[in-house]
Amino acid sequence: RVFPDAGAASRAAADRIASTIRAASPGHRAILGMATGATPQKVYSHLASLHAAGGLSFRDAVTYNLDEYYPIQPLDPKSYRCYMHRHFFSLVDLPPQQGHVLDGTVPEGFVAAHCAEFERWIEADGGLDLQLLGIGRNGHIGFNEPSELTVAEALALPTRLIELHPLTREDAAREFGGVDKVIPRALTLGVRAILSARSILMLATGAHKAEAVAAALAGQMRASLPASLLQAAGERVTWLVDEAAASGVS
Ligand code: F6R
């Protein structure tokens, strides 16, 4: 779906999240996969406005974030835990124990166990109803970076510790005050868990995303362009893009 600008695309994403919450019943809370970065900020401000106007409560929602730098302290302003606090958690009524972010402080020897546990929590909650995604300029989803794996291997990638791609580090340089200061590793929800969401919303805005958007929608699935793997989810995926991000799609 192509929108005239980022504001309209973001409102459509927020409206989908709001309907998912409204469709939940007492026996089934809305389980939401959240993203960070520049793109979803307008989605969060729209959700916060709906909440402030009295039209939306997150009391019965549960959120799981896609990724977190590693290692990082939760109170570090550059952590995604802090981002979520700033843009969302502090503005809505989501009970604190229902907002999950991968833990950037677990000792290295426990990272694999923590990542497996994060996936088990999602499964125990009944699985993700909706996963919100952004796209990296290199086509990454979450921090599943381009690789030389086979498609089958890439589709099966679990939640894990990864090394950021050079382009991802470049894009994070502004927040960190220089490319050399960017924390080079991160924990990310794996492709397998992302693709198992019942609905996936990919939000892409701005001309700098046009090339990655066009490449992900064209041709075969390939591990060198992780967003192309969303093709495996078929109709469960909706691309919400503004005109600038759609400009390369033929
Ligand atoms: C963030 C995430 C990343 C971003 C992507 C786009 O949680 O998982 O995949 O969605 O890097 O980032 P922005 O929106 O800053 O262009």
C-alpha cells in the first residue's frame, strides 16, 4: 500500500496495531512485535495520541521488541529499551512487566539461553499477532543482516547475537557520535520467529529506502537481502510505504 507521505503510512500502521488490540479478547491478549529506529517513531506518537484521547488501552497488550545492542545497559540512552521507554512505554498504560526487550546485560555465556528463552516466552503467550518491521538500507529485517546462507538456512535463523553490517554501523553513527563508537554487536529476533507472526507490517519511508524496497519485492528470496525472505509469509505481509520509498518499484 502506497501513501503520499510518511505520516499517512505511519498512521495506517498505528491503526492496524490499534485494531489488533481492539480485536483481542480477555482470553487472548494482543501480542505485538515492536521495532525501533527512526521509522516507527510516528507510529508510536500516533498510538500515544490515541491513548491520550481515551480511545486505546494497552493494559491487555504484550510487546516483544525485535532487537537490542549487545552489550548495553538498559539505562544507556542509546539502548533500545531506553528508546521504547522514551517513545512508547512512558506514554501509554502498558504494564511494565508486559513490555519485553532482549537483555543487553546478560553475560556472554548466557546469551544463547536468553535468546531461546525470549522465543519461548513469545510462544507461551500464543505467538505474535502482529510484527512491525522496518527495513535497513541493506535490506536487513530486525538485525538479520545480509549473508551467504542458503534460503532454507536463512529462513530458519533463530534469535541470536549478531555482528552489525558496515552499512548498519554507518547508519547508527549519528546516534552514537561516530561510526567507531557504534556498539558493533546486537541481539536480534531471528527470521524464523519474525516469519511466524500471524501478520507482518513492513513500514518503509523515504527515498533512502527505495532501492532496498524494490529489491526485496523483485526476484527470488535470497539471504543476501533478508527482507526478500518476507515473500515466504505471502499474504500475511503488508508493505506500508510512502511514495518516496515506493519510487523504485516497477
Ligand atoms: C529496529 C530494527 C531495524 C530497523 C531498520 C530501519 O528495531 O530492527 O531493522 O527497522 O534498521 O531503521 P530506520 O527506521 O532507523 O531507518
